[in-house]
Amino acid sequence: MADMRDRERFAELMRLFLSQEYRVVQRAASDVMMAVEREPKLIAPYFKRIVEMLEDDSAHASVHRNILRLLQTAPIPARYEGRLYDICIGKIDDPAAPTAVRAFAIEVAARIARGEPELLAEIRLVTERHLKDAKPAIRAKARNVLKIAAENDEDRSSTRGGNRI
């Protein structure tokens, strides 16, 4: 567990990361990610603000990109999963959103949807709709999600098949 000094330093780092100054956010992002990798619980008190920033359309795209990058690996509290999932679907489905934002949103939505066939099906529909004109980063993330969705479909059909007799 992080000691008080670590928490205070992390609080200062998060103050910078959650600022509206996109260059400051960019500079703080990698340090936040490293700290959360080492001590995942440090991020918990900041989730409400993180979600609010993702919902803020006036925030610079780099802010959204760095938050979504963080959420690819950071623990997501259950009470925020639905809201984050909806935000991610909106970003995936927005052709005007920057490529990195859309790619990271695919990954975060897939993390939340794991084991939820309906959500995986929704991600599949949304990503497939944009694959034809998608940049390589989006195609790569979409392939991963489509693979997860296909595996989930196979698991469900084999379970149903095993229960038939």
C-alpha cells in the first residue's frame, strides 16, 4: 500500500493530469500510468473527475486520448463501467474523433464488455460499421475485439450445445 507521502505526490500529479491545460496533461500522463501500474488503488478517488473529463467535449482531444490510454489497464470501478462503456461507444462511433481516441475507446469498451455477449455484439456492430475507411490503429483494435466477440460466441454455442440432450 502506498504511504501518505506517495498519496500526496500522486494527488499533485493527478491535479496536473486532470487540468484543462492539454500540454500539462500530456506531460503528466506517462507518470500517472506508471504510478497506477505500480499501485492501482491510487486512481480510485479520481474516477469521478476522469469520467467527467471524458464527457467534456470542450476538453482537448489529447486529454481524452490520455485518459482512455490509462483506462486500458487501470482498474475500473463497477459503478463507472456503464457510463464509461457508453462514452467509449460514442467515441468509437464518432468519425470526427481522432484515431487514437477511437482506438483506445475500442480497447476500454472491450475490457468492460468481456463476458457480456450483448455488449460485445454492440461493439462489433459499431466497429464493423467503420472498418472500411478506418486507419490501421482502429483496424488493429477492432480485430482484437472481433476476435474476443467470436470466441465469446463460440463459448456460448458450445455451452448451449452441451446442454441439449
